[in-house]
Amino acid sequence: MTHIYSYNEHSEGAKALAGALGAKRIKHKGSKFKGSIKKTLINWGSSDLPNELFKCTILNFPHLVGEVSNKLTFFKNMEFHQVEESCVPFTIEVDKVREWLQAGKTVVARTKLTGHSGEGIVLLEGADAEILKAPLYTLYVPKKEEYRVHVSKAGVFDVQKKLKKEGVEDANFKIRNHQNGFIYARQDINTPECVTNVALAVFAATGLDFGAVDIIYNEKQKRAYVLEINTAPGLTGTTLENYVKMFQEIL
């Protein structure tokens, strides 16, 4: 029997996945669930699990989820595994930030290490810009396209691209999230090979069983850069269908 434990008990993605798989969701409070090695647990984005759940066969161990959820830990781990060139350049040093700014670069101050959907992002621009105190800074890399590549240990099983929503005139192309006028879509997708290659290389270094790798593509450099990995992505339509198929093949 397959069970799902989500980082958020009210996660719509976990609810949709459970319904489509015929799996049971485990309550955060008052659960009478009994773990067993014969039971498979899909960990949907949680970096912490109740002790009883460790008796199960777990997909996405919580400590691995925690490592990719914290952006500084994630980048440091990629450095350790020698795939840091696949990620956007990062630093925690103010002197390096100042060097980037004086070279005419834009810097992303990340005030929240576990933020998502652009949460906690502040753009720093100009040689005289005030450097906001933050636990992590990343170099802003100009991008033509931004992708979400869904990967399991069997390989890539779904790809989406961020597109501007119809009717949105003042979309922010530097921070492409829903709030700034962008959505994930599948039309007009011709994914560069380097995007999937980078997604696979970085994913393999995480030890995860599944995840959604967010990647930007710089056409001038012909290079792809990883921004982060999401272990509880939004699930609707074709994405949900592809996750169900992926889990059915490995369960």
C-alpha cells in the first residue's frame, strides 16, 4: 500500500496525487498509521518525518529534501559534488557582491533560504547599490527561457517552460513567477539538450528519488543553470498524469 506524507497537510498537490494513485495521506496529528517495510511512503516535500514513518520504504528521504530546500546548503552540496558549474554562481561574501556590482552585474539577494516562487528575492543593481544583508547572494544570469524539468532516478519524465500569461503587459522577465505574470506551460517547447543534461547531473548529485529542477537557459552562452529543486511541485493536468505514471512504474 502506498501512503503520502506532505510538508503541508493541506497540500493540493499531495491531495491530487493521492486521489490519482489511490494512495492514503497520513495525518500530521492524531495519525494511527503503523509503519512497515512493506509499505511505500511518498514524502511530498517534508524535511522532517514522524519516527513511525521511517519503518517504511521512503521515496525522498527527509534529510535530502532539507538539503535541497535550503538554497545555501543545496549550492554547497553541488560544489562538493563538483557540479557547481551547473548552478548559478553564489556567494555569502559581501566583498564578492560588491565586485559583481562594480563589474556591472546584477545580484540577487536571497533573504530567505527556504523561500519559493520568488519569495525573499531582492535585486541589487548598480555599482553604488546598498548591499542588503542576506544569508545568500546569487549572480543574476540573463536568460531567454526558464524550464522546470521533472526527474526521477529513471530519468526525465516531464518538462515545462515558463511563459508570460496572456493579457499580462507588465510582466517581470527577471523574476518569472506567477505573481509577476508567468505560468508553466507546454506549448512551443523545444528544450535545449544542455537543459536536460544539467538537470540530470544536478539531480543525480542530490540522492533524491524525484524532484522538479528549475533551470534557466542563456542563449548567448548556450548554457543552462540550475536555480533550485522543488520536491513538492504543483500538480495539475498533464503534470499530475506524468507523476502518476512515474510513481506507478517504480512502486
